[in-house]
Amino acid sequence: MSLDFTPEDFKKYLSEAADLVSELYSDKLDRNVFPGESPKEVLSKFNEDLPETGTDISELLEKVRTDVVGSATMNIGPRYFGYITGGGNQVAILGDLISSALNQNNLKWHSSPISTEMEKLVIRWVSQFIGYPDGAAGAILDGGSTANFNCMAVARKNMAPEELSIDGMYELKPMTIYVSEEGHSSFDKAVDMLGIGKKYLRKIPVNDQFQIDLQKLEEKIIEDKNSGLNPICVIGIAGTTNTGAIDDLNALAEMAEKQELWYHVDAAYGGPAAALDSVAGQFKGLKKADSVVINPHKWLYVPFEAACILVKEPDKLRKTFSHLPDYLKSDRRDDGRTDMMEYQLPLTKSFKSLKVWMTLKAYGAKRLRETIQSDIDNAKYLARKVEESDDFELLSPVPLSIACFRYSPAGLNEVEVDELNKELLPAIEQDGRIFLTGTRLHGKTALRTCFINPRTTFKDVDIILEVVRDLAEKLLDQGKS
């Protein structure tokens, strides 16, 4: 029994869906960022038993328009400053629609020639954008955590004895991996799932710029070697999640070479900024990395999901993931075909490269560089406003597009200031005019903003301090009553 519509009905429903999306971008970008609903309230709109019979499609789309869109956090809007969430772009929306219609699965070349060859091209273009070697191999995965896991698997595979694949790690010397205290949580998960163990993920202290302390790093590597351990990998961060700090990537490359370690760079967030003349110097050494993670769904404005792994030597990537059972040997392999399943953990994967290719093709590298620069300008503009104020305090440098600060009015002691900023975080969320997140820096609660949205202007930035000040005054008044 077919599930398809008539051609006329399909065109009608596509038009209705297009109207819904168009309305979202024309009329709803300026609504409250956070819908302000509880989990129970969201679920109540959809909570029913599994339907036995279908629903009219126009009615279904109307429910999506009112209830799905109505309960969504507007991270595409200009006043969403939370996490590291890109604002997407409209060309890629078209790409996602076409990708879903084609329903490609690029596990093997003959199952999707176009998505395979386009993915290889996108990997080359992304490498060129950030100045990484053209000959790198890679894959487009779902997110930075999966991408970092894949790269740690490549590091382990290529730095361990050959018998690892057969005998496992049971009789091997414990392996150690090194990252700064500001490293992403995905590395904790990776060493756990790869059997390395969290105790062997060495978290190195940072300096006052939140960069890895190179002296302490080298001391720890030497100490571990002398203790009979097996150091295998050092990780540099090109844009930390907390503050956007960039490690000294060139010095780390030299240390990795000296100590004979795999060198991985987590550039999931900051990587695209390497293309900018204004900050390119901070990324010196990136091209020396053995592997790199960079997420187009962050600072190349591609809608979720799209995270690239880049590995300088393709054979080392293929060595990690290639496994061909009989049921995957049915096609020709003598005409230059590439099977993406040999370069990544997943077999099944959607046509992710289409929306990335369309983004790069539609806007071009120059326009993307200019947009990335505007995000950096927004963060530095906020930092200046904070420093010029009497009641705000900047809590970290702003090397890229993340600015961390706190509200610190006169008359409060340190404990009271910290408690006030803790209270501000849920108050800002529920207020809904802006959306930001919190963290802790040097033991202080920080209000953290991240700018990777081409729709954000200085006017939107101005509102941040206005909202924080307004809500803080209300909280202080409540405390007095």
C-alpha cells in the first residue's frame, strides 16, 4: 500500500510547509527566545496514545505551526546567545528538504555516488577554508562529540601496537591523553568508551588566558613516560566552550612532534575563524595537526547536524574504521570508488554534505569570512560595553565570539554578587527576551554569551545588559521585601 500523495496534493502540502517556514523567518524571529513552558506543558500538547488512524495533513501542519513552533526555543533568532548554537541559513533549509526527498544513504559509493563525491569535495573545501592540507580525508558526522570520539579512536588505533584490534587493551601499558582543563566533555566520554579510562585523560591547568600551560603539560608527559605509561595523544583547543580561548597550537604541534604523540585539534567551534586575517595568527600550527574537528553547524551557519573530521593521512583514518563483511563486498572496487563507511564509525548516514555544499556555494568564502568577523565584532562590542559600565565586570578575555561577564553592582559583597548572578540565570531564561547560559570562571558565576548568528546586530547586543540590569534590580527588590 503506497504512502505517497497524489502529485497535486504533495505540491499543495509542500506549499503549506513552505508558508510555515516563511512565516517563521518573516514574523517570529523577534518573539521571546525561550517559550517559558514547563515540560508538562509542552508534553500536554502532544500527549496521546499511538494513533491508529491518520490525520489530515493540512491539520497536521497547522498543529506543527502552532504547537511545535510555539514550543521551540528560537535559536535562529538574533537574541539567542546560548551555548555554541549557530543560527542556520536559508539556503541550507532548501538543501535539507532536497536531501530528505532523495533519502540517500552513503555507506557505500554505489548506494549514493553523489553524496559520496560531494562529501569528499566538502571535506576538501572546509580544509581549504581553514588552511588545512588539501589531501586530508574526512567525514561529516552528527556533532562534535561524535567527531572527537572518532578522532580519538584514530589516535588510539595508530599509536597502539598492531595487536590492539585482535587482543584488545588488556595486556597493553595504559595509554594517556592530554588536554587542558577547559577541554570539552566529549573527551571524557571518548576515553571512557574507548577503554582508555578517565583517570588517564590528563587535564592540564590553564594560564590566565585559559590556554593550556605548556610547561605543566610537558612535565606531565615526561612523568607518565617515566612511570611506565604510554602517552599517545595531545589535544589542542581552537576555541574553548567556556571562553573561546585558543591554545598555542604551534607550540603544541612542536611538543607533539618532540614527544612522538598524535596531535589532535578540537576546532569544532573556533576553526572557521582561522580564515580571518584579524585572528589567523592565533591559529598558527593548526595545519600541523594529525586530526581536526570542525563543525559547519556552528560557525559556518549550517543547520544541525554537520560536524567534520579531518585526518591528514587518509590511510590512518581508513585503518581505523575499515571492515568489510561479505554482504558489503558486492560492488566493483577497481574504478576509484570510495566507500565512506571505511572512514567513519557509522554505516548508515544521511546526505549531510548537500546543505554544507549549498551553503559554501551560495555564499562563498568571502561572505562567510565577513559574517564570522561580524560575530567577533559583536562579542568585542559587548565586552567594551561591560568594561565601560559601573555595574558589570568582564570575567575573561574575548579572543573570538564568546564574552563572559557578571552583574556586580556597588554595595554587595563577593558572596552576594555570586548568588545574584546564579539567580539571574533562571530569571533570564523565564523572561525570554534574550537567551544566554552560565558557567564558572576562577570560582565566579559568569553570564556567558556566544555570538555565531548572522542575524544579530549591535542593537540586539545592546539589549543584553538592559535585560540583565532590569531583572537584577527586580531580584534585589524582592530580596529587600
